[in-house]
Amino acid sequence: MSQDLSHDKSLQRAKRINAWAIILLFGFLVLVPFVAQISGFGAMKGENRTLAEFPKIGKLKEIKDLTRKMDAYVNDRFGLRRQLVHLNSLIRYNLGVSSTKDVVIGKDGWLFYTADFLMEQHTGVNVFSPTELERWVGTMQSVRDCLAKRGIPFYIVVAPDKSTMYPEKLPDYPRPPNATTRFDQVAVRLKQTNIQFVDAREKLFEAKARGVPIYHEGDTHWTKQGALIAYGMLMEKAKEKFPELAPLTMNDFRVGPPQHMTSDLVRLLALDDTLDYKVETLERKTPSHQTAPPVIGMREGWGWRLVESHNDLVDKPRLLVFGDSFTDYVLGPTFLYETFHDPVLTHHNGGALNFNLVEEFKPDLVVMEMADRYLHVTPLKPIGFDEVCAGG
């Protein structure tokens, strides 16, 4: 009998110990993120988006949104959030699964961007209707005609998406034989117009066949060697109007050793500290023509930033570029800004260009560079078009 009582007391004691252990563990797990948050440890760094701000109530009716805004604020700054997000992404990556719908993990460690209907365009599922195609080309023709009346040539460069140039690295999304893409449609239609158009796909494929790395494995963009090919084709057309141009060639560079690169797709996966991608670099053999750091600014009524570069190429034509990250990261700083006088870059806004900037900067030529994936956007009427182009 006494043994049974002793046994029961031991069981009760063990249960109490287990209960307290669970309580202490739970408290520890709750307190650790709190301590990490107030100490700043594990704060989100380098996230490719704007974090939710602390909610401010300016009007009584805004109280109803307080809970939602506070949840967003806390969720963005939850202690150890960065580490937990990274751990989740790492586990998924090692299982061959992406932690975001905007990135797909391909073969041999290649990453591909999937937002902006990119894969639907790649496979030929998302294409222009005849009306949409004519509207797109018609808008570009209006831009070209307005600029031509002012003696300003207009050039369009479409940068192929990485999935177009390296389809064999995709894990899925096979393109059906003879499928037509939006890029194909635009290329055929623009060649029927008087618009100067650069389609670098064929020459990029030729360089790829020679073993030239033309796109980054872990990034959406072309390499400097890939961008140089499109730049060279653009310069061939520009020299017809501006023979004084001195385009850069591969002879102006030396191929440097591979260097670690910060990849946009790796950032989207939150694996910046884990996945290491390296790429060969191009090093200028001669000093840069840049005379001052670029000036970053905004303009009223235009939601995109402007990058104004300054150089010593005073005898060269001035360039206004409506582009995207393919220009901003590679094509512009490495090549265009070293060829034209005081070039200005802003976003193409889906093809709805800003003619007020043409009036302000008075360029000698205008280039629109657009990534393949943006062709799904139907361009609206250019901003300031009626005021600037009315009456010729």
C-alpha cells in the first residue's frame, strides 16, 4: 500500500515537473522574439520592399483600420523574423521548392522570375490580340512621329527575358513548338514600320553558343557581356544619325575574375547569406568619362525617379532613356553613360512615356528599353503628348 502511494506521488511530481517545463519553454519561446525585437536583433535588413509604418490616427474614422495596421507593423518587425524567414526559405530551397510565387528554382541552381505574367508570355499563352498589338505599335509610332518632327530619332530596345535565352534551365514551362510570343509579335510588326528597333535575340544566342555568359544564373538581368551585344546593335543604328559617336567595344574592356554578385532573385528568396553566385566582370581599360555622381530626383506628375548623369563628352549627342532595370543596372552605367553627353534615365512607364521630360532636357535622341516581360502592359497615351506634340 505504501509503495502504491509513493508511486502515485512520484507520478504527480513528474507531471508537475513536466507541466512547469512546458510553461517555462512556452514562456521562453514567447519572450525570445520579444527580446530580439526590442533589442533590434534579427531586424529585417535589405528587404526588397517598404515595411509597414507605425500606425497614425489622424481622423476618428481611421480607428477602424488601427488593428489591421498594427498587425502589419508588428508582423514586419516580429523578433527573429528574418532568421525564421531565412530558415523556411532554406529548407524549401533544399527540397527544390521556392518560398515565393515570384521565383522558380530551375536546373543547375538557376533561378527564374515568374511575376508579370512572364511564364505565360514565355509559353505563348499570353499574347497580343490583333487590336492590342496595333494599339501598342500605334502608340510607339505616335511617339516616333512626334519626336521626328523635332529632329529627334527614337529607338526601341526590347531586352529578352532570361527564360527566353536559357529555356533549357527552366524546371518546367516548356514552350510548345512554333509558339508565338508577344516579343515575336512586336518584332514582326515593328519591322513593318519606320521605327528603329533592336532585337538582340539572335546575336545573344550566337554568343551563348560560343560559351559567353549572357545572363546571370541567380539574377533576372543580362551580364555586361550580354548587354554589350544589345548596346552594339543600338550603336550601329545610332551612328547612322550621329557619325561622331565612338561606341565602346569588347576591345575597351578586359574580362576580370568572377566576383560575388548581389542577385535580385536571391533576395526575393531571402537567401542572400546562403546562395553565392559569381559572374565574370568587365573592367574598363581607360578611365570613366563620368565627372560627378549621378543626381537622383523626381518630377511633379511623374512617379518614377530620374537619374541625371554628368560626363565630359560635351561633343557627343545627349540621350534621354526611358528604361527599366536592364538599363539601370548594366546597359546604362557601363555603356550608354560612357557614350552620350549627360544622359538622363527614367522608367518607361509601360510605354506611356513623358514628353515633358523631352521638353525639359532637349535630348538629341530618345531610347526606350523595355524588358520582354513588360510587353503585357498596354501603353497609355504618353504624358504631355497633346501639349508638346500639338500642331507639330
